[in-house]
Amino acid sequence: MESFLRIMRIAGVNFPVAASFIQISNEFDAIKIQKRLDALEDPISYLHQDLPALSHVIYLALVENDSSMLILRADVYKKYSRAFAILDSKGLIEKFNELGSLYPVEIKVSDPCFILYLCTRFEETKKMDLLLALVENCEVGKWLNGYEIQKEVQLPIVFIRAVFDVYQAKGFGICSRESNSCAYLAGI
């Protein structure tokens, strides 16, 4: 097919019939390019057709529970089983199963970048911008308290903790690992 289209492109100037083949070829090329751009722009949703809807369900559960540990109804697992499997295989979530149960009893959204992806997709941009500015502009050696920041930016603590985790992973600071805390010590 590629060689046929190559010949049509050459002949297109001299033969009117070839012009329609060239236009079709250009439209196919544009569609391919758009799909590649969409995959770059939203790499998660592109993995499976159900992931955009499941992402919204997970986001709502994160907001409602304000925790990365989620318990979802069996019908949600049944409806999105393949999308859950993809998220699990990519290390974005962890499924906790119980012997004899068809569906996980609990999932943990384990990747902080995935949590931030969900926040970016479904939260107000100004809230995320404010949160990132607070962390980015924090003086070296200063502790940030996630619960105080939560009052200011009006975001669930799960999103604030994810930002802290990402900054720690980059080597920019250290997260407190005390239970029931959400604090970040700015480094570099």
C-alpha cells in the first residue's frame, strides 16, 4: 500500500484521479499524527478505552476518601476489570485480593505521579498552581505542613502528599514518615 501511495504522490500533479488518492493519504497521515499527539498529551487514557472513565471514578474516590487506599464497589471492578489490570501492570495501582473473592477488596493508588495526573485532569488548575508554587518556593530547611496547606489550597491531602513524594523522589527534599503526618522538609 505504501508503494502505491508513493506512486500516486508522484503522479498526482499530472493525473486528476491520483489527486484524490493523495488527499486520502494526507488525511490518513493527519489521523496517525493526531493519535500520536494524543498519546503524548494523555499517556494514561491512551492505554485503554475505559481508562478515561475509570480515571474519573478513581479521582472521585480519592477526593471522597482523601486517601490513596480505596474500596470500590464490585460493579466498578467488573466494569473496568481490564483497565484495572493495565493500571496494575504499569505499577500505578496495587490490588489487594482476598482468597475466594473475584474482585480486589481494596486498591492502593501507589504512584504519586498517577495521583497528580488525576488531580491535573479533574481539579482546578489554580489550586494545583498554588500548591506547586508553595512547594517550589519553599526555603531550604523549612518544613511544610500538608494539613495547613490543605486549608489554603482546598485540595485533599492525598494530592498534597503526592506532590511531596514527587519532590522527594527528585531529591529536592524529604517527606516525614511519621504516621498521620503530611510534612515536607525542603532541601535543595
